Amino acid sequence: MPAPPYSCTIVPLGPAAPAHHFQRVAQLHETELQAGFLAKFGVAFLADFYRYVARDSGCILLVALEGDKVIGFVSGTDDIGKFYHRFILRRGLKLAVRLVSYLLSGRSLSPLVSIRRYLTSRNTTHLPVSELTSLAVDPATQRKGVGKALFAALQEHFRSHGIEAFQVTAAKTQLAALHFYPARGAKLVAKTQLGSLESSVFVCPTARAMRQIAGDVPPGLRGSCP
Ligand SMILES: CC(C)(COP(=O)(O)OP(=O)(O)OC[C@H]1O[C@@H](n2cnc3c(N)ncnc32)[C@H](O)[C@@H]1OP(=O)(O)O)[C@@H](O)C(=O)NCCC(=O)NCCS
């Protein structure tokens, strides 16, 4: 029997949104995006990180809300290099404090290696500078169309800002993502490392993918969960 349609709305999260929304985004990041280095810095750091993202004019943070509860989110930036440059200028001290306390707690140097690899792997000129930076859905509501709706809303945001294509990276442990992006029209363009994990870099074309999604999702539901 087909799953019943899942009811939620997709909205942008601005910097003045309630603290519990950023807290929930941070929790989802920490539990669902463990392949990346930011997840290692804890929920408090991540909540502050996403409030920064919500404030940054070159970024977008969209959440799926079920009532007042965040059940998924996606973030993106129009230029990943410029975003990290701004972030390090404005929040570099906080990041350094988190890194030092992480290292002093006797854990591995892997976040440092990951950050270096992540930033140097961006020195490629053939990839779009726009990037889907995070996408996660609450495990209790996965496979119900929430991820597709978030992805479509981010595509629409990029498209409306004149962006034709964006990149996204998925580690080999993120099996759902490795199916999810190609099914949305993304093309595998490179392999890289996320920490110690082999990862795939995809390019997602907004215009073509929008047409593909227009075939999947009734027009009235685009941008909100079916
Ligand atoms: C990837 C993710 C965001 C998808 O969200 P979702 O709400 O479950 O996805 P949807 O229900 O909208 O879309 C389902 C589609 O995704 C793919 N997919 C999702 N989970 C899958 C799985 N476990 N195995 C294979 N394909 C999967 C399929 O293409 C599926 O389409 P189908 O149902 O028609 O077969 C979600 O699985 C998640 O949060 N994963 C953990 C975090 C993560 O890996 N994020 C991506 C980082 S790059």
C-alpha cells in the first residue's frame, strides 16, 4: 500500500527564528551528518553556525516544519569559497575554540585533516561555486518525500537567483544520499575525501532538474512536502 502523503511546510529560517528551531537543526546535523567535520563540534556550536547561515546574505537555510517541529532542513550557499571566508573572518575564534577543546579532549586530529582536505578540494575551477551544504531529514519521517521537497525548494531558490548548477558531496557511508541525488538529476563529476571517507561530488543542474521534478510533484505541492 502506498505511504500516506506527509503533511509539512517548507519555510526559510531567518536569524530571528526561535532558538529551538536552530537547536533542532543542530541536533539533526549532529546525528545525521556525522561524516562531516562540523558534526564533531557539538549541538551548541552547530546551533550558532546555523544562526550565522540564516543571517548570511549568500546563504539559504530552509526547514520542513510539522506544526512547530523541524523535521528536516537543507542549507546552501551561492559561493562556498566566499561563504567560508566570511565565516572564518566573523566566527573563526569560536571555531578555533571548538577545535582546541576537541583536540584537548584527546580525540583524533581528523577534524583538522578534514577541514584542510575540504578547503583544498574546493580549489577546483571546473565545479560550480554554488553548493548544497547540508541536507538531513528526521529518521522518523524519512522516505516520505520530505527530502525531495526540501531539495526542490533549494533548487527553486538557486534558480530564482540565476544559478544554473550547484555541487553537493556525499560520503560513501551516506547510502541514501548516493541514491537520492542521481534520482534528482545530479551527475557524478568527481571523487574526493570527507575526512577518511571516500566521497562523491555531484553537480545538480537547477533548470533541467526542475523540469524533471515538475514531472514528479504536482505543481501546487512544489516546495512543500507531498
Ligand atoms: C538523504 C535524505 C535527506 C533523503 O530524505 P528523505 O526524506 O528520506 O527522502 P525522500 O523520501 O524525499 O526521497 C526518497 C528518495 O531518496 C532515495 N532514498 C532515500 N533513502 C534511501 C535509501 N535508504 N536507500 C535508497 N534510496 C534512498 C530514493 O531515490 C528515494 O526515492 P524513492 O522513495 O522513490 O525510491 C535522508 O535519507 C537523510 O537525511 N539521510 C541522512 C543524512 C544524509 O545523508 N544527507 C545527505 C548528505 S549529502
